[in-house]
Amino acid sequence: MSNKLLSTLFATGFAVMMMSSASFAADETLAEFHVEMGGCENCHADGEPSSDGVYEFEQCQSCHGSLAEMDDNHKPHDGMLMCADCHAPHDAKVGEVPTCDTCHDDGRTAK
Ligand code: HEC
Ligand code: HEC
Ligand code: HEC
Ligand code: HEC
């Protein structure tokens, strides 16, 4: 876990919240969940979405690290995809596992 992610966790009290998974509202989107940590500005410059998603991608990585630093579902996509290609923040719900078949047609699933 990156230092920025850890300090965000502690600054917002998430370290405590994470110990009880009941704190996740099941129907919350990823964006809503992240807004609770500091607003739209957590991902968008001045709260406004960029046209190409690059600024938002940089924000994800500043807290979570790069695809290359993550597990085997993430690593092969380093340099190929942005986080939002699989975790669309305004559509995906917290706890939802992204599927593979929107891009790979050989039946593979998350490891
Ligand atoms: C976790 C990061 C994150 C947070 C927090 C977030 N957004 Fe976004 N938002 C994105 C990304 C990434 C996109 C690019 C579209 C996509 O892939 O979903 C986006 C797209 C948008 C769009 C373009 C239309 C759409 O839905 O695709 C608007 C408008 C928007 N966001 C507004 C907001 C507002 C207002 C807030 C605060 C209430 C907010 N966002 C919070 C990441 C975030
Ligand atoms: C190819 C699709 C894909 C892309 C791109 C992707 N993810 Fe994931 N992500 C997944 C899948 C599948 C899971 C659930 C299985 C797992 O944990 O690997 C997941 C789980 C996660 C989790 C929860 C589990 C954990 O390790 O804490 C986080 C956080 C996460 N992704 C963040 C990101 C970030 C940040 C990026 C961009 C740097 C990203 N993901 C890009 C598919 C993707
Ligand atoms: C300000 C720091 C910060 C930014 C920016 C940020 N995240 Fe997170 N994110 C967190 C924290 C803290 C958690 C909760 C701990 C965890 O699950 O790692 C989290 C959780 C997640 C999870 C797991 C939620 C679940 O289902 O349990 C995903 C997926 C995720 N983030 C994706 C993204 C994506 C995609 C972006 C960029 C569009 C992004 N994050 C930007 C801090 C951040
Ligand atoms: C948004 C599109 C997209 C999604 C969703 C996606 N991938 Fe990929 N994946 C790609 C692209 C693009 C490449 C790089 C081109 C290639 O090698 O096929 C790739 C390459 C890979 C590779 C290395 C090359 C190969 O085909 O073996 C693996 C492994 C992989 N993906 C696994 C997964 C898994 C597992 C999931 C579901 C958790 C997934 N991908 C979801 C787009 C995606």
C-alpha cells in the first residue's frame, strides 16, 4: 500500500472503518465511496472531469499505485488500460469485481 493511501486511510478514519466491512453501503458507487474521502477533487481537477481521463488515472495511481505494482489481474494491463476501463467509478458498485468478457472472448475470469 502506498504512503498516500495509508495517510488517506488514517486521515479519514478508514483504518477503523475497514475493520468492520459493514461500513460499506452495498449499493454505493465507487465514486460516491471515494467522495466521502474528500470530494470530487479526489479524482477530478477542480471537480471537473477531464476529456481524456488521464488526470483521473494519475489520481488513482497516486493513492493505489500503478498497474505494474498490483496483482495478476492488473499487471498484464500495465501500459494498456486505465483503471476506469474496468472500474468505471460512476457505474461500478463498491465490492463489484470487474469482468473480463467485455474485452477477452475466451471465457477467462478474474484470478
Ligand atoms: C474515484 C474517482 C472519482 C470521483 C471521486 C468522482 N469521479 Fe467523476 N469520473 C471519474 C472518472 C474516471 C470518469 C470518467 C468516466 C468513467 O470512466 O466513468 C468520471 C466522469 C465524470 C463525469 C462525466 C460523465 C460521466 O458520468 O461519465 C462527470 C460529470 C463527473 N465524473 C462528475 C463527478 C462529480 C460531480 C463528482 C463528485 C460528486 C465525481 N465525478 C467524483 C472519477 C471520479
Ligand atoms: C483489467 C481490468 C482492471 C483494471 C484495468 C484495473 N482493475 Fe482493479 N480490479 C480488477 C479485478 C478483476 C479486481 C478483483 C480481483 C482482484 O483483486 O484482483 C480488482 C480489484 C481492485 C481493488 C480491490 C482489491 C484490492 O487489491 O484492494 C482495487 C483497490 C483496485 N482493483 C484498484 C485498481 C486501480 C487503482 C486500477 C488502476 C491503476 C485498477 N484497479 C485497474 C480489474 C481491473
Ligand atoms: C485519495 C486517495 C484515492 C484516490 C485518488 C482513489 N482511491 Fe480508490 N480507494 C482509496 C481508499 C482509501 C480505498 C479504501 C481502501 C481500499 O480498498 O484499498 C479505496 C478503494 C478503492 C477500490 C476498492 C473498493 C471496493 O470495492 O472494495 C477500488 C476498486 C478503487 N478504490 C478504485 C479507484 C479508482 C479507479 C480510482 C481513480 C479513478 C481511485 N480508486 C482513486 C483511495 C483512493
Ligand atoms: C477494458 C478491456 C479489458 C478488460 C475488461 C480486460 N482486459 Fe485483459 N487485456 C486487455 C488488453 C488491451 C490487453 C493487451 C492486449 C493483449 O495482449 O491482448 C490485455 C491483456 C491481458 C493479458 C495478457 C495477454 C493475454 O491475453 O494473456 C491477460 C493475462 C489479461 N489481459 C487478463 C485479463 C483478465 C483476467 C481480465 C478480467 C479480470 C481482463 N484481462 C480484463 C484489455 C482488457
